[in-house]
Amino acid sequence: MSAPGSSPQLKAFLKAVLDTPELQTKMQEEISTERLVAIAADYGHQLSVGEVNDNALWQAGGFKYLY
């Protein structure tokens, strides 16, 4: 699944979320954009607050709706 307005880095992270149950659990929590960027970094994905905030899925309520 590819979210509209996603950078290649964000697309790679979203794929990792789909493939990683632990990340899916973290995405179910109410988290800030800054926390999401930190979680992504913990899993080797370098994201910026701006690119996450520009993502339509994130704007619609977060990545907990991916799966």
C-alpha cells in the first residue's frame, strides 16, 4: 500500500509497519509526529516531521489505519 504524498523514505517505513507486528502495535498508540519520527529512527528510517505531516494518511488520523 502506498499512501498519497509519501516520500520514498516514508513509503519504506510504512512498508516496515505492514511487515512488523511490533511497529503495528506502536502505531496503534496515540503518538505525536515527533514520536513517530523517533520510532522510525529506532527502526533505521530517517524521516522529517514535515514529510510525515504532509502525508494524507497521517493527516486523516495516523498510520493505525494501514492494516
